[in-house]
Amino acid sequence: MTGMEVKEMCRRMGVVFDKDHPDHITVDKMKPLTPPFMEYLLADRPVYADSRRYLDIKELTIRIYSDTEVSEAEGKVQEVLEGEELRWKRSSEYIDELILWAITYRLQV
């Protein structure tokens, strides 16, 4: 998937994210938002063998910030990912500084 395809897929999830900087959300923009909201990062993960770079695997990390450990936004996120036939790994952690849960989906695209 290209960066534009990932952005369009994330738009279909219906969760607010910063369209200018989808890989992070600043504290200024976070304060007026009501959870859930999200950020995502698309990164190349190189695969090496025999001291040669063979290919890059694109890894997508989607992080949903919510005031509950299980967010209502997850259903829509999972629906879109399943529609794209993507498989993911989910984890969550509580961030004391933000007083929010960070629900993370990691997948290869």
C-alpha cells in the first residue's frame, strides 16, 4: 500500500486524526479532542540476508487513544482492516501523562 492508500483506508475508519501529521498528534490539538482519536505511522522495515537488503516490508502502526481500555472505535477499525484482508496484532497500555489508553494495532501492508 502507498501512503495515500493508507491515509484513505484510515479515513474510512471514521476516527479523528490529524490529516497534516497523521503520525503524531500534538498536545495542542489533543486537548480540545474528545476521545477516541488516532494516529498512524507507515514505515519501511528492511529485510536483510547475506549482508544484502532484499526488500522492504511496509509496517503500519495505528494507535487509538481512548478513555476506556476497549474503545467503541475498534469495531470500525477492525471492520476496515478485515475488508482490506489485513491481519493485525493488538495491544493496549495506559498512559498516565495523558490519562488515556493507547490501543495499538500493528500490521504489514
